[in-house]
Amino acid sequence: MSDAQQLRETEEFFHQQIPITRAMGVRVAAYDGWHFTLVAPIALNYNHLGTAFGGSLSAVATLAGYGLLWLELHDRACHLVIRQSSLSFRRPVRKEIVAVCRRPDEEALRAFKADFAQRGKARIGLNVTIEEDGLVAVEFQGLFVALK
């Protein structure tokens, strides 16, 4: 399967299995093996101030971590859940929401995949940023769990 097909499949999965993603206009923009990027339009995710709604920022950041793991595990039957998360809102987002999940270091990812293969359960921490005009607007840290 090509990279473009994998991204389309991931977006379709989100829209079918997590219906709010369609209403939010979430799109899978890219995955280069190091950075998984989701985007969502401000026009569908704004608050009373005309900036991105905090709940939308949280959801898109969480989905970016989810999407990276979904692609990395290559196991469409697994269940991915967020166990714990924290966000730091540094500045308002006024344009498109762009969430980037950075791939964890090789050792952490290898251990995560090995635990999942051996025990059918694994956890890993991921970091996501939402940036606008080269400045970090939101920092997200999440602990994700994969279950068979």
C-alpha cells in the first residue's frame, strides 16, 4: 500500500470510527516516518472569540498521537486508548489547526512494539505540538495504551 493510500485509510478510519472527526473537518495531512500531521479548519472549530476552541485543540492533538501509533503498529484490530494527557495552551490559534506528533525515539518505540507483540498490551508517551506562524500554540503530552 502506498503512503498516500495509508493516509487516506487512516482518515477514513477516523471518520468512520470517531464520527466527530468528520464534523471537525479533520484531515490527515502527512506522515514522513518522523512526523504525523493532522489539520482541521478553524471555521469548524472556533469559540466565541473567533479562535480555536480548546476542546478541538485537545481532540486534534490526541488524534495526532493516535494516528501515529495506528500507522506504526500496522494492526487494524488493536484498540488504542488515551490513558492520560496534559495540555499547555501557550497562545491562541487563529488559522488552521495543525497538530504534529513526533515519532518517539527508536528505543521507546521498539519496546512499545515488543510489549504489544508479546503481551498484547503496551503503553507509550507521545508529544504533540500545535504551531502557528512558527510559534508553539499548544503542547500536548499523552500516555497511550494499545490493547489486542
